[in-house]
Amino acid sequence: MNTYMNEVVLAVFRYFDTGKNPSREGPERFYHGFVEGLMVELADTVRAALDQIERKQYETVLVEKGIPRERIRRYGFAFRGKTVLIGGGFCDS
């Protein structure tokens, strides 16, 4: 993953993206901002997946089969390359 991110940074980021006279920590702060942006994007995707699960009431089939609502969990998955973010929890009553 580190090799891939280095390739992305070298291909996409220019000298001026990290500041005209970057301090020693400057490029690292920029990289952290870049990674944080990826995580925010993944979090938005997870939220959208959970919203879809709630909106379409996927748990209804399970409840109709006798599974107690308090045993049902909802999970949203977001992938970007080898990075994955999973969010979710119990089904609302």
C-alpha cells in the first residue's frame, strides 16, 4: 500500500501542492489531509449504504421469518482499493 500511495503522490501532487517552501512537516500534513479525505469519502459511502438499508427496510424479510428485531444488525461497507471501512449496528425498533 505504501508503494502504491507513493506512486499516487508522485503522479498527482506537484511541488506547489505542498507549499512553496514547505517545512519538514509540511508535506506530511498534506499527505495526512489526503488520507483523511479518502476516509471521509469512505464514511460517506458507509452512511449511504446504511441509509439505503433503512429506507428499503431489508430487515422486514428477517422479521417475517421470526428473527427478533433486536438480533438483526445492519452493516455498510465501503471499499477503495484494499482499504475498507465498515459501519453499522443494531436494527432500530
